[in-house]
Amino acid sequence: MTHRAPAGRPACIYAALLALIMLQSAAYPATPLEKRIKALTDKLTPELIDIRRDIHCNPELGLQETRTSGIVAGYFRKLGLEVRTGYAKTGVIGILKGGKPGPVVAMRADMDALPITEESDVPFASKVKAVVDGRETGVMHACGHDIHTTMLLGVASVLSAVKADVPGTVVFIAQPAEECCGGADMMIAEGAFKDVVPAAFFAYHVDDTLKAGRLGYASGFMSANVDGFSLEIRSTGCHGASPWSCVDPIVVGAEIVTALQVMVAREFSVHDNTVITVGSFHGGSAPNVIPPSARLEATVRNYGDGQRRVLKEKITRLVTNICEAAGAEFNLGYEFGTPSVYNDPALTARALATAERVLGSKSALVEQKPEMGGEDFSYFGKIAPAVMFNLGVVPPDREATAVHSPTFMADEAAIPIGVNLMANILLDHQAQASRTSKK
Ligand SMILES: [Zn+2]
Ligand SMILES: [Zn+2]
């Protein structure tokens, strides 16, 4: 498609834009290796698009990604990587030994899909069904993990082709069960990184707010701790017409729900990003009966290890005191879930310098606020500094559709952009890390 200047617009604007683009490419002259990576990525793109469509129309739920995992392992083997399988059931690791000395670095992708019935209009839309909790549901790559897995294969392929120029070792991680079951944690616990220990981890997540070609980032915290609790408040139960005869667990529960919100507003700074949501509150079976118990379940979101411990202490204190004041028995089960993703600021800054060069402009980089959602990439950050970038996937000609929705569709144009960029990020990181270690 050619673009013509709309009538009436002065041609000098377009001349100025062209000059700006030329200035930008002059500001970021590509090295011969960078040019090779770009050429390899371009050549590989049709194959990657086919792989992505195949994975997209054959989605698999967490810990069941046997087909996807087989594709990944087979692809890695064809590239000549050392392949290890079976971590967390379907997890795969491909190890590329570069031709130059250097440390170990890792790229991670997740492979699992969601129990959502796809409603997109593409010919490769998923028709796969599964039974979850006794109910039939569609299965869909509604979080873009098909794109993540494809880019992992793409970067492995491109870097394998320039292996002689790769410093150190690159570990490619295809992880199961990000959505449901903490596949990252399981792989680590099963010893996936015992003898090959990456000194840095990189990953993408697709971003449903940014157009393809743009890269979102947050330096520091990027996602929240996903903690929570269940609380059972117990009583003897009595007639609803004589509420003085027993402790009312519904009233006690209601007081706790309200007090938790007051606690967030009055005991935490507005900069602390604390959320407590009691999303489930069950008790009772008839209007004139005070039930013998009520049950609350809550999700608790915040950032960092210190903050989550403070929240647990405060919530425990509040629940204990309110229940004791009312004379109610209780049982509080508090759980620390997926920790928050912390993007190492130094690692982020260095990768952003590469991104600015490769994407050709600082305006392609979009600073984002941390989210209150969860992401188990955080577990890799417990091993070594890590960074996850958000890769724009909104198609140019469509409205954005949200991840985890039945109509989510990512722009395939993001795949070569992501592959080319990550190959350069990994190479730059390795080159710099091996220089630093020599000093
Ligand atoms: Zn998701
Ligand atoms: Zn996801």
C-alpha cells in the first residue's frame, strides 16, 4: 500500500518527517551483526506466523501443554540446542552454547491457554473444548502465550544462526501453567536451573493497549503480589428473632469487610498500592436463622516482600480483634501466592537502550504504571535480575481487545518485531556482561 499526502497539506511537512526518519536511522547505525539478525528474522517470519497460527488453534490448558511442548522441544532439537524436558510436566529448556565466552542468560515464554470460548473471526480461531470443574468450556490463547512461545522459537532460531557471535550461553525456557498453577515456581523447584544458572532473565508479555512496534516498560515493580485469605467465622447459631442468643457471624463478617477497607485507607500510604477485595462472602440459608458460620474469601494485592508481611500481620490483628470483641471463634487461612514481578532497574535501563536503537526511536518506548495483576515470571527474579517487557500487539486497523476476553486477537506483525528486538537485547546484554566480568 502506498501512502499519499492528503490534498491541501503542505508537502514540506512530509519532507520534514522523512528527514526526521533519516536522521533517526543515522543516529542508530546498525552493526553488521544487527543487520544479519534483522535479515534472519525477516526470512523466518512466514514460518513463525504458521507456527503461531498452529499453536493458536490448538491451545492447551496449564500442565496439559503436551502438544505445544512437543513442538518447542522438536524445534529446539532441529536447531541443535541441548534440550531438557519434563519440568513441571510439560516445561522445556533449550540451551544454546555461544561461540564466545560469557555468562548465562535466559529468555522465558509461557505456553498455556485459558478456559475461554474464542469468539474472534480469524480462520485459525480455536475450536478446542475442555471440561473444567465439570463444565464444558472452549479453550483459547486469550493471553497471547501463543505469541510468546512463537517468539521464543524465533529468537532461538536467529541466535542459533549467529551462534559463533553469541557470547556465553542462552537458555530458552518454555514454561507451562502461568495462568493456573505457578509453572515457573514448579520448574525451579524441580531443579530446572540447578546446573545452568542464568545470571539474568528476560521475557515479554503481549500488551493489549499498545500498537505493534511499541514497547511498554516499568522499571521496578511491574505486577503485584497475589496473596489472599479465607476466613471462617463460627458461632452456635440461633433464631433470627432473638439475635442476643448467639454471636452473629454475618454481622462480624460485615464488620471485618468494612474495617479492611478502612485499614487500606487509613493505615497505608496512597503510594503503597494496596488492594484488599473480599470477593466471596457466604453464610446462612434462611432470613430468620442466624447461621452457625460465615465464610469470607479475599484477594490481597501489594508490592514487595516487606509489604506483604506487613499486610498479613495487620489483617491477622484486625480479624483477631474483631472476632474476639464479638466473642466469635474463627479460622484464618492466609496464603502468600505469586510474588510481584520486580524489573531490575539497571537491567531494564540497558535493555531499553537496545530497544531504542533497534526500534529506531525513543517514542516507541512507553513507560507504564505497575499493575495490580499477577505474573509468575517473578519467580525467575528470585534467582537473578529479571525484566519483563510489554510488547504492543494491537492491530493497526482494529480497536484494542482485552486479553482474557473471547475476542482478544494479537497482531502477528509484533512477532518479528519481538524476535528481532529480543535477539539484540540478549546479545547486547551478553556482550556487556562479558566485558564487565573481564574488568
Ligand atoms: Zn493471562
Ligand atoms: Zn499471560
